[in-house]
Amino acid sequence: KPVFDIVGGLKACREPVCISDFENHAKEFLPKNTWDYICSGANEGITLRENRCAFDRLRLRPRVLRDVSSIDMSTTILGEKIDFPICVAPTAMQKMAHPDGEIATAKAVDQAGTCMTLSLGSTSTIEDVASSSSGLKWFQLNVCKDRDVTIDLIRKAERAGFKAIAVTVDTPYVGRKYAEIRNKFALPPHLTLANYTNETGVKSHYASLIDSSLTWDLIPWLRSVTKLQIVLKGILTAEDARLAVQYGVDGILVSNHGGRQLDTVPATIEALPEIVSAVDGKCEVYLDSGVRFGTDAFKALALGARAVFVGRPVLWGLAYQGEEGVAKVLQIFKDEFKLAMGLTGCCSVQDISRDMVAHEMQYS
Ligand code: FNR
């Protein structure tokens, strides 16, 4: 049951109808420590804001009279079918948003027919998440200083049937989020980082684990220890995209970590075109950071992404109603994406083309 009848301060609106309704609910409902943890951006939040503004600066160029009576949103990522190209990004410590945490997310994502990326920093174990649903799952990895710890995590993900490893490469150090520093952020004592020890001193623990000496040699090393497909999460330049292709990765997730790492890097939708062009079809390209509407996903696909991933909206869904809340968030994304396809004259994702998006400057 929803905790609040009042969503977004609008008494008349009892059921959320858009993603910001879930956000507004979460802001009222969650403890400040949790809300700040979820919503903060690094430093002044310039990239955090740009992630939204850059989407809003793009205009859609719809085509008409193209028989859109039947719309197929399905596609594949790394050879696996998904019902619509909006997947779930890894976010750590989901039990802070709802007691069912990652298990609730996995069930809702499975029902929606898309892909869940489980964070290494989850508050449920890899095994528990895997056994809670049979849906498509990727595992997000930060490579640890102790490579045996990393190998152990990869083996768990392999055994649990995860299809790919999303290696986060934009976090050799953790970004500065003012609110978290002020709040002296800590995982509530009843929760643990389930994939490692019974550790609760998250920040220092995390920092002590992360290997900040990684280089591109990481990729052949990963290939030597696992047959799982490899996606690099956190690429923002054509230069690194070319290297990623050279090193033979299977996918690139264009991400600025939802504006949480290095402030003033570009919005991902603005970085996407140079990366798509550099990759030239040699691996799949995805995008996250700031996706809040079906039209955002549409714009990303038009500019060459194969799928998008969403982070915070899932946590807001969890905070609203656990599994059902996440299901509702995903349903809104699905409905909005279908509408965007129908209203632009697209019956399949292959119909979504580059000329369907233009910068607002083109109209001024
Ligand atoms: C994240 N993100 C993240 N990324 C990652 O690789 N490992 C992680 O454990 C986490 N944890 C995490 C926690 C929280 C609270 C947030 C908001 C984000 C980043 C995440 O995968 C993704 O890149 C962004 O969330 C995408 O931006 P939006 O959709 O939140 O705007």
C-alpha cells in the first residue's frame, strides 16, 4: 500500500502518473539520510542538472501517416531479448529504499520483461537475487585490490546465471557529495553489504577495496578469468570508446554515474554521438543518467544507443511500494516509450532514426 495518499503534494493525485510523482513521494517519505544519498550529485550538481536539461534541449521530429496500429518495442542486448529498451542500472544498498530491496527490483524487472543490473554493493546476496526471479540480469563490478575477491564475485555471478558483467570504470575514487559528507553517511546498522563481509562502514570499506591502479590491461585479465560478456560502464569520450573496441569489449554504457562522480562532465545524451560514431557498430552502446521519460529513451535510441538504463527512478519506485512500485515505474516508462514511438511514426525500434531528433537551436 502506498504510504502516502498525497503524491507530489497534489491531493487530487492518488496514483503516480509520471516518474517525478515517485520522486516527490520519496522526498516526503524517506529519511533525510536516505533521500540525500539517492538524490545527490557530485559537488555543485552541474552534471546532475545537465543530464536533464540536455534531454530537454532536444526536439523530436515526428513523421505521420505511417500506420502505427501495431508497435513492437522489443530488441536485444548482447543477444538477449528484452520487451522494451529501458533497463535497470545498478544502484547500491536498495534496502535503504525498501526492506525488500534488490529482491523486489528483480521480481518487478522480470515481470516487465527487461534487464536488471545488480550492484556489487547490494544489500541482498547475488544468490538470493538470482533465485528470486529468472529474468535477465547483469552483474555490476568494481574491481577490488584483492583480485581473489573479484574472481570470487565473478564466479558467484556465473553460477547464478548472470549474462554479463558491467565493469564500472568511472570510480577509481568516490565522488564528493556534500550532503553525504554533512550527514556522515553510513549504512543503517540492520543492513549489510551482502556480497562481501558483514561490513557496515560503507564509505571507508568501499574506498579501501577499490583498485584505483586499473589500466586497460584489466580487459584481457577479465577475459582470462571469465567467459561472461563484458560491458564498460562510465565511458564519456570517443578516445576511450575506441580503446574499448580495440580491447574487444562487448558493450559500452555511456554514463556519468547519474552526475555523482566528476562534476561538470557532459550530459550523457551529449556525449553519446561521438561515442556511437567512434564505435562504428563494433560493439553495443547504451546510455544512462537522467532518463526520466519515454521520450528520453527515444532520443537516446535515435542518437544510436541500443538501450537505456535508469537508476534513481527504480529507488523512488521501491520507496513508494516495493516490488509494485518498481513495476509501476517500469510500466510508466514502457507506456511513455510506446507512445513516443507511435507519435513519431515508428512501429519497431529499427524505425527510430537519427533525423527524428534535432537540437532546439535548429528552431531558434
Ligand atoms: C548509483 N550508481 C551506481 N553505479 C555503479 O556502477 N555501482 C553502484 O553501486 C552504484 N550505486 C548507485 C547508487 C545510487 C543511489 C545512485 C543514484 C546511483 C550509478 C547508476 O548505476 C547509474 O549510472 C545512475 O543512477 C544513472 O543515473 P539516473 O538514472 O539515476 O539519473
